[in-house]
Amino acid sequence: SPAAEPYLEQMAQQSAALTRKRFGHTISFYVPLYLSNLCANACTYCGFSMENRIKRRTLNTSEIDRECQAIKAMNFDSVLLVTGEHERKVGMAYFREAVPAVKEQFSYLAMEVQPLDQDEYAELKTLGLDAVMVYQETYSASTYAEHHLRGNKMDFEYRLETPDRLAKAGIDKIGIGALIGLEEWRTDCFYVASHLDYLERTYWQTRYSISFPRLRPCEGGLQPKSVMDDRQLVQLICAYRLFNPEVELS
């Protein structure tokens, strides 16, 4: 809140103490491995949007292996597989090949792809999937409709219920978040915290993380509805830690 801004240093001290108590002096690193920028959605804010005239590329098995070797050479052991959302060309058939090939080489494997059904997540878990990041973008249904114009991503409810399907499928960790700037940022960030609270109460066996993506300039760029500055970002990080000492902050 604006009223708490003068207390940022105290918030930082308290949140740091909570982080040390739960996680010690530990920071986890991961590398995003982009498999494809094909996308079947039209979203106003995204450079991958199907309406943007950019070169499209999907890595084949040998190209994925070369990327893995390059990442291993940098001593990373945790990878996040990222794609656009194209169910036909970059869907389960593709993931069935890519996930085991990557997991063979790394200890921890996460994905940030289109939402899937519960049985598909359960199958990917057997192939080595550990975590899934799925951001709601905005928790305002009307604002969501303004920005998702074509494709399966138009379905607000299906996306909102993705963490439930993930937890029921037994995925180890679920990452949530809002795209900061699509809606008034304090409102959306409140709903992220509320969503986390619901998930932890309902699916207590699962671990969770929160991410802080902010709108930045990109192809077909969009002016943010609300701008969060760096100081406010730090305040939000501290507020989430004070709210929940257990959640991972990315």
C-alpha cells in the first residue's frame, strides 16, 4: 500500500529474517530453455502473439540436445522449458519427446507452456516433469478479455483452474503470478496472494512460487495500465514474504 512505503526498510529487515529462517543463505538458479516461439493465440502484450510478423522456430531433438550441452557447460542443473502456446505443433506429442530428453541431463525440470489437462500433467510427471509455471496474467475477467483476442487462451476459467489440475496431478511445484501492468497492479497482486492462500489450504502437499513479471517493451508493444517502479517491486516482494514465509519468490 502507499501508506506502507515509508516503512520499506523495516519491511525488508523483517522479510529478510523470515527468508533466512526458512531458506538459509540459499538462492536457486535456473535457466529458461526456449523450445519454440510458435503460438496460436493473439494477445495484445506478447511478442510471440500469432499476429506479430516474426520468424518462427521450433527446436528439433538434436537442437535441444545442443542447447542442453551449452547449459550444462555453464554448470546449471535446473531448466525451465518455455514455448508459445500452440497445441497442434508444440503440444503433448512434442512434449513426450522433449521432456525425457531434457530430464535425462538435469536434476530439476520445469515448464512454462500452454495449460494442459490433468491427465496430461500426470503423464508428463511420469516423464520427469517437476514444476510448472502458469501465470494468470490478470485476475480481472473483463481486462483479461480485452487482451486475449483469439485462441484457447481466451478461456479465463480454464487458465485460472490450471493450478488445481496441476496439484491434483501431483506436480511437485506450481508457480503463479500476474503480468504486472495489465491491470491496476496492487489489485492483481492482492489476487495472486489470495490465490496462493487458497492453493496452500487446498493442496498442502504441493510447493509454490510467485513470480513478478512486469510489462516491458516488445514487438506489438502495449502501454501498461499501471506502472510499478523498482521501489514498489521491492515493497511487493517484502510484502509477499511477510504474508507467506514458505513460498519461493522468483
